[in-house]
Amino acid sequence: MRPLRLLAAVTGSPRLLAAAPRTGTAPVHVPPDSLSGAGGTAPAPGRPSSRTRLRAWAELLRVSALFTVPGDALAGAAATGRRPGRGTALAVGASLCLYEAGMALNDWADREEDAVDRPHRPIPSGSVAPGAALAAAGALTAAGLALAARAGRPALAVASGLAATVWAYDLRLKHTRLGPAAMASARALDLLLGATATAGAASAAPAPAGTHAAPGPAGTHAAPGPAGAHPPSAALPAALALGAHTYAVTAVSRHEVQGGSTAAPLAALAGVAGLGAAALRGRPAHGEPSPAPATGTLLLPAFVTAYLRTAAVPLLHAVLNPSPPLTRRAVGGGIRAMIPLQATLAARAGSPLVGLAAMGLVPLARALSRKVSPT
């Protein structure tokens, strides 16, 4: 052993150990945060630094996947033929809270399983206490429902169904045959939340003076919407498409720890190809408005291409080699592909600029996913 490493081993100095040249033995990893605390002194044993705790919570909540959430509400708003407004913003806030509640609850429910399969996760590693994760899930669920309530009773009803589905999935349905269907339902409900909140906020707004508006809920009058405005039910085709994609990705995610499944990524690949082909059809599905002829014609193929490239390529790799790393990469690609899919749905509903706004989240999601895994 070289003198510097011998001195480090005797004194137990992490600084000397980090500075010592490596030998043929296994390298020793010293986390950067453990080298110094405030003022350059070592932190107290057993008390991780604020940066370490923040990173642990970011991993618990999978913050890199957050950028896939706002597009649900945007696509839902586009399906109603209305511009995003106050109700859409409330739906985005509610969706973010409920999504993060599901992430925290997921790790709390899987804490014993993760202790065996993924001991590096925040709860089994001791970075986040189980009680804190469960409390965060409850608080985020309450916050999401409160935000949805401000968009009206219909939005609260949809958000309540979404919250119930999230909790049922994490606590009961995840490891059953109904798991992928429950996750797909949650994502479809999230898009419908955006449609309901957008239409509900517009209906609750007082009609401008001198205009005639039909009675709305709770004695209010519906504000005159743009030409071609639709009820929230018009978002059902888009919700089903997003749900189908989510079902496929969830089915693949069941094999991301052990790998070995070719059937799941192959079925998901076929589903992704089918969704892409359906989006490029000349005529929208029944109940969908026609896309804008100019910008929609230009942007829709670009969005579909981005969707297929993000989702299909890693799925193909997982089909050819169903190893755990490639399966996890396929799941991560499927999660990130939700953004171009949302943009596709918005453009197909006649709001290509809304889709373009959703696509602006892609670089942020990609950059953050390099630091915090979305799976």
C-alpha cells in the first residue's frame, strides 16, 4: 500500500482517502457531500447534507418525469376547442400534485421490495423516512384536490376519481393484472381533468355585456366560446389514445428489474406504431375537431415523428435484447414520449401551437433525466 493510502487508512481521513492514488484494489467511492459541510468541516455522522436530502427527494418524486404532466391538461383543453386559461392552469397544478403523490406513495408501498431489488432507492437506503414519504403523498393529494376544486365541481369530481385510481394502483392493483389498466385510466383521467377544468372555468365566467349565453352550472352563464368549442366529452378519443400508450409502457415496466421479456416490448412497439399511424390519418376520429389546415399540416407530422423516435427506438432495442438496462431505457423513453404524443393530440384537435408549447418541455425533461431517473 502506498504511503498516502496507508496514512489515510490509519487516520480514517476522507480527504486523504479521496486524494490518494488508486492501486489495484477496488476503488473507494467518497460522495462529494461527505467531504465537507458548512464552513469546510465534516458533517455530523448520520446527518446527510441538505443537498443530499434534496437529491433523495428528487429521486423519490422522480422530478424528471414531471415535465410529462402539463401536456395532459393542454391536450385536454385543445380537445374542447378552447384556449388554455385559468382552468387549464389549475388542472396543471392539480395534476402535478397528484402525480407526485403517486410517486411518493409508490415508493412507500414498495419499500420492502425495493430493499431487495433496488436498495439504492431513497427509502431503503435511509435517505427518506417511510413516514415522511407517506405524509408527502397525503399532503400532495389534498393539495391536488384543492386546486381542482377551484376549477369547479366537475373538475373536482374528475380529480377525485384520478386520486382514487392513483392510490388504488399503488396500494392494491400494481402487482395484479389490473395494474396496467389502472395506470392507463389514471393518465386518461388526467387529460379529461384538463378538458373539464378548462370548460368549467369558461362556463363559470360571467357573459360579457350585450351577449346572450346559455345557462351554465350553479346559475352562472357560459361565456361565449370560440367557434367550434366542444364539451369535455370531446376529449375522450385523446384520453383513450394517451391511456393506450400508458398501458403499453406500464406493461413493459413490469420487467425492468428482471428483464427477459420480449413479448411486452414487442406489443408496446406495435401499439406505439398504431398510435402514430392513427394520428396521421386524413380524417380525425369521430368526435375530434379537424386540425388547422396551415400550421397543423406542418407540425403534426413533426410531432408524430418525434413521438415514434422517442418511444419506438428504445422499445425495438428492448425487443432485440430484453436485458434489464435496455428494458429500463425503453420505459424511460416511453415516459418521455408522452410529451410529443400530447403535442400530437393537441395539433390533431386543431391547436398546433399548444402542441408546440408542450414540445418546449422536451429539452427540460431530457436534461433532468440525465441527473434523476424517471423510472
